[in-house]
Amino acid sequence: MAKDKYKPVCTFDELQGVSYLTRNIQYKKQPTSAILFVYEGTPYAYANHCMHMHRPLNCEQDAIFDETGKYLRCSMHGFIFDPKTGECQSPVCLGQRLQALRLEDIEGTLFFAEKHLTLVE
């Protein structure tokens, strides 16, 4: 896919300088937000909603990781997710996954590489 077909979201340096970023998006024609973060040196992006009650992970607190920094955490009910796979580790939704959003790094700029995603500015 050519660079002009990707959707730029931020620079890798910008993302490394914060605990996470959110961006408003439309995914498969539905308005939502995306969370972006760096974990163990790799950038990740997910649709920002817990599958349990479809609330943003950061709906109650301005944080997306648990106190250990090892798991993503929904601030409403405390469900935890593997940051690399988005897989829920909590019994109620065990095995379900956050919706991963593909990222491409082109010369230090991160782009959404999703066919059905529109960045809302």
C-alpha cells in the first residue's frame, strides 16, 4: 500500500513521550476512538472499548495500563488485556480480544493501515 493511502496518526517519538494517545476515528462506519501506545519498544493501536460494556478503557481514569504496567486495564471494571494481542485475561471475557488496528511506521511517522478506518480530525 502506498504511503498516500495510509492515515497518518502521530510520530513514533511523540508516542514514546507519553503513556498513550487517543484519536477519534470511524471504524467500519462507526464512530469510536483508538488508543495508541508503545509497549516493549513496539507501537500498538486498538479500538478504545472494552468488550464487556463497550466503554473506553480510560473512561474512569486517565490511564490504560494496570499498576504493574504489564497489562492494559479497563478503568471501569478492572478487566485486563495482554497489550501485545489485546486478549482479555479476566474470567468474564476470557479469550475475547480488543479490536487491533494495524499501524505502519514510515520514516518515523505512524500511519493507520486499515481499509475501513477514517481518522476524524
